[in-house]
Amino acid sequence: MPATRPDHPTEALAAFVEEGSVLALTGAGISTDSGIPDYRGDGRRLRHTPMTYQEFVSSEHARRRYWARSHVGWRRIACAQPNVSHHCLAALEEAGSVIGVITQNVDGLHTAAGSRRVLELHGNLARTVCLGCGDVRSRLELQHRLEAANPWFGDWQVTYAPDGDASIPDEVVDGFEVVDCLECGGVLKPDVVFFGENVPKDRVDAAFRMLGEAKRLLVLGSSLTVMSGYRFVVAARKAGIPVAIVNRGPTRGDADAAVRIDGGLAETLEPLARRLAAAPA
Ligand SMILES: NC(=O)c1ccc[n+]([C@@H]2O[C@H](COP(=O)([O-])OP(=O)(O)OC[C@H]3O[C@@H](n4cnc5c(N)ncnc54)[C@H](O)[C@@H]3O)[C@@H](O)[C@H]2O)c1
Ligand SMILES: [Zn+2]
């Protein structure tokens, strides 16, 4: 371990990760290179208002709108492949520097890249859950049922939005038929945490246990605007756990970061992983 921290941020990050016991906290920015849009890229304000949990559970129209848009938008998530940053993180775990990943993403790309210890804080779009009986099923199964119920549904000119959402014409939404739980006829919801919904307590507890095992926290591709992610930076600060942040544009954790790189993830992580993953144990 160097006696003084290197001045150059890239060197400082390499030293930070090399010291080991690093917990990664990732956000939408790590998946933009896989073609999945984020919410607040380039320092923009929220450019699209996501549906809240309250709207989803209280309004049949809101659910029709959600599933019609998701019917189109989910295809892009389902086809997305992990990018170099997901692979670098998996390599750093394999090399023993990273102990695990807490992700705010719902796209499943960390696991697809080979990361073994992944806590999906906000769930995963690849599953559905019944709000009546709790039955959990694959989203692919629902996709087939939605296709069968809406054979007229075509490939619209769409704009893809975050979280497997896409904008489609209103008249298409109105004619869309939603399907219910096969077990109890209840309302189906994607198995993800909506805005306005709490992360299940046991999941939060498991995430804090991971932080308790870590000696360093590395934030990758998150504006930290959402409290459920930012709270780990707050907790790290309180526990004296140093924080490094790699993100293009400002984040809410910048004042707490011992190392801060304002730049692209692929460009930053690739040389780092090549160097550390190739280094002898
Ligand atoms: N892929 C997904 O699963 C996905 C996508 C969008 C939103 N979400 C959800 O929305 C919420 C949004 O919060 P968030 O903080 O994760 O996202 P965010 O959109 O608030 O922040 C993403 C940050 O990443 C930066 N960024 C984008 N591409 C980058 C790159 N290649 N290199 C470096 N930085 C890059 C952006 O400038 C932005 O500051 C989360 O709760 C998450 O569940 C998930
Ligand atoms: Zn049910």
C-alpha cells in the first residue's frame, strides 16, 4: 500500500480497488452502454416521470398503460447484453478485489456477466409477482400470454425509456388487454420496486450486511438521486468506509468521495480490471 495517495484520479482509483474488500454500488449508468437508457444522464433533470406504485395499484387504466408500454419496452431489456463494465466488475470479483455488487438496476446484466454475489435492490424485470397471492413467474411467460391476448399488437414507432418502458400511441394503450394471475386472478406487477414503494426490509438488511463486510464502497454509474441507493453512501460515511465514485456528471455523493472520476465507466474500468485481474493474488 502506498504511503501517500496518488494524485491522479485514475491511479487513486486503482490503489483504492487494489486494497480490496470493495463493495460496488451500481446504477443505470453501467447499463447505458448496453443500450438501456438512464433517467438523469448528462446531468439532466428527470426527463420522464415513471409510474408510481400508488398509481399502478389504484388505477386499471394506469396498469393497462404500463403493460402496453412494457410489452414493447421489455423486448429491449430482454435482448440486452452485458457490456465491458459489467464484465470488468465480474473480473474484479473473480480476482478477489470486489466482494459483491449492490445494484439499483433491474436488468439482470451483472449476473449475466458472471458476477456471483449480486443484490438486486430494486428487483428484476425478468419476473412478475401477483399482488393477490404472491406467485412469482417469469416475465417471458407473461410476454407470451400478452402476445396471445393482443394478436393485433404491432411494432410501433417507439421511443425507448428507462426500466423497460417505451412510449407508444394512446389509442394503442386503450385497446390493450391486460392478463391476470393464473393462480388467483389477481393483479400482476413486474417484480421491481416502483417509485413510491419501499425496498423490502429483508433485502435492505442483506444489503447493509454486505456493506458491513466491506472496507471500501465503489459507486458506478449512479446519480445517487434515489435515496435507496444514496443511503449506502451516507452509511459508509458514518462508518468511516471510504467511498470512490465513477460517474459521468454530478452525483449526490460527490462531497463524500475520497476518489472521484467524472468520466465513462468502460474507459475507466477496462484498464483497471486488466491491471488488477491480471495481477498475482
Ligand atoms: N438498467 C436499469 O435497470 C435501469 C435503467 C434506468 C433506471 N433504473 C432505475 O432507476 C433509478 C435511477 O437511479 P440511478 O442512480 O441508477 O440512475 P440515474 O439515471 O439517476 O443516474 C445514472 C448516472 O449514470 C451516468 N452515466 C450514464 N452512462 C454512463 C457511462 N457510460 N459512464 C459513466 N456514467 C454514466 C449518468 O450521467 C447519470 O449521472 C434506479 O432506482 C434504477 O432502479 C434502472
Ligand atoms: Zn395470484
